[in-house]
Amino acid sequence: MKKNFLLVKLSLFALLFVSTNANAQQTACEKQAHKGTSSLESYGQTKQNLWIPRLTTSQRGFGGENLIVFNTDTHCVEYWGGTSWISLCECHNMMALSPEPCQDVRFNSTGCEHVFRAIDPDCADGPFEFAVVAGSDFAYLSMVNENRGEFQIAFQQNNHSINSRSAVVRITNKCTDLFKDFLFTQHGRVCSCMLTNVYDTRWVRLCEASSAMTVYPHPCRDVDVDGMSCEYVFEITDFDCADGPFEFAIVSGSDFAYLSMKNEAEGKFQIVFYTNDYQNPRSAVVRVTNYCTGLFREFLFTQEGQTNNR
């Protein structure tokens, strides 16, 4: 409604300066540059053209009442709104964001902790209104300062998908009534999985989820049939987040192996096997999850089978 009123006002303004001659040509602008300082120039006695001053953003400076210019930087007609210049071209909204919107938020919700600030040369002081118009089910604005044009965005963890997802933040400058949308993107979980054949007995799925986690000493691969040769205290090292805490679970083989000791704060555990009365070897998988990063890694422990019947 406001813009329609302004267009009517501009039209009336133009009509005040054009010739009343029925054959006169009426134009609001020309493609060629005009070097004069006057808004109106006459060409002969039968034709008059309306000339809007052509200025760059830096040249226009502070305006005055009823002042209209053609901004050669944005190629838009602008008018002085009393406190700032207001553009009539929404498609040339010059609002920007500093720093640039995050395009690589990690799946565990880290990597976008910046304070973002809206920069609008058309009306720098705002105030600004912020809203998540897409992705509000997993992203939200954790801080908003409308007067300073600042905000922070937070993402929930994207643990259950390998696909990236995006949120759109819409910033509206209440001074100009124009808005601009900014896209933020979060990665999905990267999970490199493989199947390993354990002594041709069965397939065990190992999912490392791109974790830099390691265990010392190495997982036992030759536990004796009595389950007595793997009595180490295993300790987790994770270069992504060394302090954890860590969660431990046997996700395969819990019918013949169990964790006899777990220290989540220090990242330590022990595993115990029952006696294997069968000829075939068997394996247990211990999953270690780092609460800090949301990543897990699975470690394979193998127990030998009977070499002869007892």
C-alpha cells in the first residue's frame, strides 16, 4: 500500500513538469547519461522531458524533502524518506550479512557460532526484524538485537540423516519495508560403513562415522577359548574432543561377552568373554560414542574356537 501511494505521488510529481502539449513526449528517464544539475530541461518549444538526477550511492549524501534520484550503482529510483534513502526496486535490495551465512555447519551443530549483522546502505539504522522462514523445525535464532541488526542462529544435531539441510533467515528492514532471505546449510552425518567377514562365519557391520577415535591397546583378535587372554584396560583417544565423556555398549556378541568395567569420564573399559565351547571363532563389537562430538566408532574383538572336542 505504501509503495502504491509513492508511485502515485511520483506520477503526480512528474505531471507537474511535463508539457501540456498533446503531442509532447513524456519520459521518466533516458538511457544516456545526463550531466546537468537541473531536474528539468527543455528541448525546443514543443517537447519537455523529466530528468531525475543521476547519482552514485556515495554522491547522493543526505537528502531533502521530496527529493528523488536515480542511483547509478543500483539502477533504481530512490526517494528521501525523511531519515534515509528508500529504493523502489525490491529486486535490487542491497542488504548484506556480515560475516557470510554459514554453508558448512557440522552435523553435530557446531561451526556457526558467529554473531551476524545486517548491513543495509539504504537505511543502516533499521530497526531490523528477523525470522526463520524455512527450517524452523531444526534451526532457531538464539539471539536477536533488532536495533543493532544482529542475530545468532543455532542448529539441532543432524544425527539421523546423511543429507544436508538448509534454513532460511529472512531479514526485514522496518525503515524501508524491504526484506532479504539468507541461506544457512548444515551437513548430514558422514558415515563410512563396511562389512567385514569374520573367519567366514558371519558379516559384521562396522560404522566409523568419520571419527578420529582410536583405542589402546588394539582390540583383542585372539582371545583364547577360556576368555582369559584379554584382560587389558582399554583407553579411548579422540583428537576431535579428548575429554568426552564416552558411552560404551556391546552392539554385537552380548550373549557371550560383556563389559566388566566402564569409566565414561576417562574413556576406559574392560571386556570379558565367556568360554567358547564351539569350534567356530566368534566376535563381539564394542561401540564407543563421544558425547562431545556425537560421533561413534565400533571396535571388533574376536575369540578363538575350540581346536578339538573336549
